Amino acid sequence: MGITNHAKNFAPPSTDVDGKRNVIGLSLDELTAALGAHGLEKFRAKQVWSWIYFHGLTDFSKMNNLAKPARDKLADHFVIARPTVTQDQKSDDGTRKWLLKMTDGQEVECVHIPETDRGALCVSSQVGCTLTCRFCHTGTQRLVRNLEASEILMQVMLARDALNEWPSTKETRLLSNIVMMGMGEPLFNYENVAKALRIVMHGEGIAISKRRITLSTSGVVPMIKRCGDELDVNLAVSLHAVTDELRDKIVPINRMYPIKDLLQACRDYPGASNTRRITFEYVMLKGVNDSPVDAKQLVRLLRGIPAKINLIPFNAWPGAPFECSDRATIEKFGAIINDAGYAIPVRTPRGRDIMAACGQLKSSSVRISAAERAAIDKIIAEKEQAQGLNR
């Protein structure tokens, strides 16, 4: 299925509430037009924009630089929505995961990963996932639909609510970075992701710099250059294998966009440089992709690309077909890459105890039955057939 048809077939529903238009997700021009349709002056849009995205207000009545008739009119026709929190879990290591219900009842997860004086929010772009990466539990679920720009934004805004991080100028931010690494493939929902990120980056609103935003893709090659040209955010690539034969199996989108094409797109990525390196994510799978030979081939493949390699210990989920490489193997693999001159951080698993680590989102905490395993295999086969990936 082509990217355009995908966007059409999995389009999100309206996020309006009780007949009132949700203003979250509207660009400033769209907000101006929407307010103007109800007789509100153009300058009101900038005032409302600031209250929503800079101050984090959800109540028009508290916008005290607007006259009461304007506030009443806003409340009559518009709403500042947030998703419903179905579950709020906190890990022993401080990682926090929210299961969020959207207006149509569909649910997604987002995860805040704190550091001492900062933190990253892992944001979802789809309900379920387009892809079928074998090590990722989200990939075992059917793709239900794309998320609308407002639903992507509302994850960020709800996290800021929970962390008490309004207004946007707050000096110490626990939510300092955005990573589009949650449920879904962002580049298969590019229009909504791009619209949301433009609002996140807007200097008079949420104001998170593009240098602090990373978009992760499994390799939707035709969209990579456009992402760089239009958004200029940091790029992360889920590589996970050094041969097409293996990557075809564990990251099946490789059958559409093989490693050679993917790495050329990375070489051509706008803005990539030694100071803005592309991150290559590589999950460590015991006996699958973790040999010294794999490490040396990875070095050869990435030659000439400003890169860092992020080694990810595999995070298990119920019914997972892989095991994590042992620590000694990971260290040996990393040493080979480090000796070749590449930065080689090993990602410390965060939030494993609440199933919030990489590849675990929307997971069950119980062991699956044989029937459930068969159902998962059926879903994967159906998804691959729809993508034209079956051989």
C-alpha cells in the first residue's frame, strides 16, 4: 500500500467534543479562521494560542486578557481537549507511562523518561502499527488508524500538565526532549506528525527546539528527505541488521526499501553532519545479530555517514520470539564499533517493570496462550499481505 493510500485508508476521526471544535492541533492560521467564522477578531487568535500552548490553559474563562463576551463565545463553540487517562503507571526508575483514551475510545501509550534535570517524552503516532518488526510487541497489533495532529500534540500537553511544566518558559524542564518513538511508524502518518511537531516547535507556544526532537523511522525511504527538508529534526533509524537477508525477516519493510537505499537516504539527509549525527538503533538479539562479524559489517555499512550507533538490549514481552544478548556479547560488539571511531552508547533499559521500555508499548503483563500466539501470527500475516511484503 502506498503512503498516500495508507493515509487515506487509516485517516483519524474528528477530535471534536460534544459538537464543539477542538482547537488543539489547529495551526495559527486555522485558529484565526475558525475564530473569525464566529465573529472574533484576528488578534484574538494569538491571545488564545498563547494561553493554550504557552500557559497550558484548558478553560477559556481563565483567559483574562479577553473580554467576557469573547470568552463566552469561545466556550460556546470550542473546546481545549485532553485525552482521558486510562492508566498512569510509574516505574521504580522514575519512568512514567500513560495509557490514553482518545475521543473515539481508541487507546495509545506515551512514556516520559526522566533524567536528573531533563527528560524525554516518547510519543506515539498511530493506534497499533503499520509494520511487523519481529522484536517489537506493538508490531503484533493491527493498525487501527493514524493519530490526528491534535492527538499527537495532546500527549505532549498532558505530560506537561502532569509534570506541572507550564508556562513554556519554565527554566528547569523535566520534559525537554520529544522522541517520535512510540507506537506506530511516524513517516506513514507524516502529515499529522509534521503538523503537530510544527506546533511543538513554535517559538510562541510549546517552544521545544527542533534540535531536541528526534523522529525514528524503520526506513520509509521516500519520506526521509521530505522530513529533513520540512522539519529538520534529528533522525533515528531502526536498522537492527547488517544484511538484507536478516533485515527482511526482522524488519520486513526492508523488502520494500533495502539497506542500500535506506543508507543512501541517510547520506542525503538534509542537515546531517558531525555535529548532527544520525542515530542508528540496533536491538541486540541473542544469536541473531550480535556477532563480531555483524559489528564489523555495521562499521563498513555506515562508513561516510555522520552517525552514532545506539545499542538497545532487547526488552522482552509475553510470547516474544527472541532473547537479549548477554552483557559480555554487547560489550564486545560495542568495543568493535567504538574502536572504529563511532559513539556507541548502550541504552539503559528504562521502565521495564511497567512494560514501558523500547518495544514493549501496549503490551500485556501476562504470558500469552498458544491461541493468542496464533492470533498474533495471523495479524502479522494479514499486515504483510496488505503491505505487499509476502514472498
